[in-house]
Amino acid sequence: QVQLAESGGGLVQPGGSLRLSCTASGSIPSFYAMGWYRQAPGKQRELVAAISMEGFTNYADSVKGRFTISRDNAKNSVSLQMNSLKPEDTAVYYCNGARWGWVGDYWGQGTQVTVSS
């Protein structure tokens, strides 16, 4: 069984930075895409950023220029560098792995990111 484990969440002031990491364990498949999704209070889960094996990236408009996604294919890991954080970035962030396409069946447990003064 494949498990995705996120880390790096926490409380940060507006304008601050956090780096989220996600590492797969168990019987690791080859993911075509890995990504980060978030769910804020009262809202649906939404794409933050995703990256394919080839390195193609897909960012939400709200995070372009502030967040950077990267992955290590050999380690089946993905990271999200978040800079210039805003209160509206507050959400639970989930790691996702997709065997095919951009969104797959593999999800992490989520890590809380809170941006507040």
C-alpha cells in the first residue's frame, strides 16, 4: 500500500514562507503527476500546484509567482515552497499522486497551514 505523508505546515505571519514536503512510502508506483491541493474553511478542495514527470507545471492563478513546486522522481517526493503567504492561503494542504493524468487516487493526510498575525 502506498502512503503519502506531508510535513512542513504550521502557523506563519502574512508575508512569511513555508516549505511543504510530501514523501511516498510502501509499494511506490511511478506517478505521472504529483501535486498539492488545499481546502479552506467553507470551500471545496482546489488545485494549488502540480508537476508532471516531464516537469510541466500547473499553478492556480492565486499562487503564481509566490509558490514553486518541485519533485524528485527517484524518491517519489514533491515539495511546495510557499513565499509571500497571505491569509487567504490558510487551508489544509493535501499531497496527491496520479498514476495517470493530473489528479490521482493517492492522497496524503493533509497538513494545516495558517497565515495570520
